[in-house]
Amino acid sequence: MAITDEEMLKSLALARQYAVVVLRTGPDAARADAREIVWEHARRNFELRANGLLDVVLPVRDGSDVHGIGIFNTTVDRAHELMEEDPGVRAGLFVFEVHEARGFPGDSLHANDRVGG
């Protein structure tokens, strides 16, 4: 399928701002109570999703220092504030960086997609 310049310009005009958070290993990642703190971090992510602030949560499980990526439906400043309140960040399990990004109409992750399919 060929995409025209006009289609691209129309899509660019409709792009929305998002904040992308990259969560990395923090200085206190080896704490004895890390498992419980990570559970509360996950609970908070579910709450942020339910409240329409966090559109996509992507846990990263490749053994790297990246633990997750989140796409927030907020400004960069608001995402930074929200992450400062995260239980895992507050406990030193995680550090994070926030990046401004744009999403285009039609972008989505489908709940029924299968891995490798």
C-alpha cells in the first residue's frame, strides 16, 4: 500500500503528545523487600491506567537494566511528577527518564494479539 504525502500530513496534524517513561534499575534494586515494593508499583500502574493517565504499560523482561516502558497520556512534567511518587522509585528500586513523544491516529496495541502471530 502506497502512502501519499497528503495522508502523511493529515496524520501528522492529528498526532497527540504523550510522555514515554523508561524505567531502569535503581541503586537499591537488591533490597530484601523488593518483591513487595514491585507489587505495589504494579498496583499503582493499574490505578494509573484505570484513571486514564497511563495508556500502555510494557514490562521489559530481557535481563537488561530496563525494567519497563510506560506511555503516559500526560505532559512530560506531569509524567515526571507521577513517577516521583511511584513506590519503586521512592524506594530506590528504579530510576526513570521521561521523553516527549507523539502518537498517530490508528496507533494501538490490541488486547487479542498473540505473541509471534
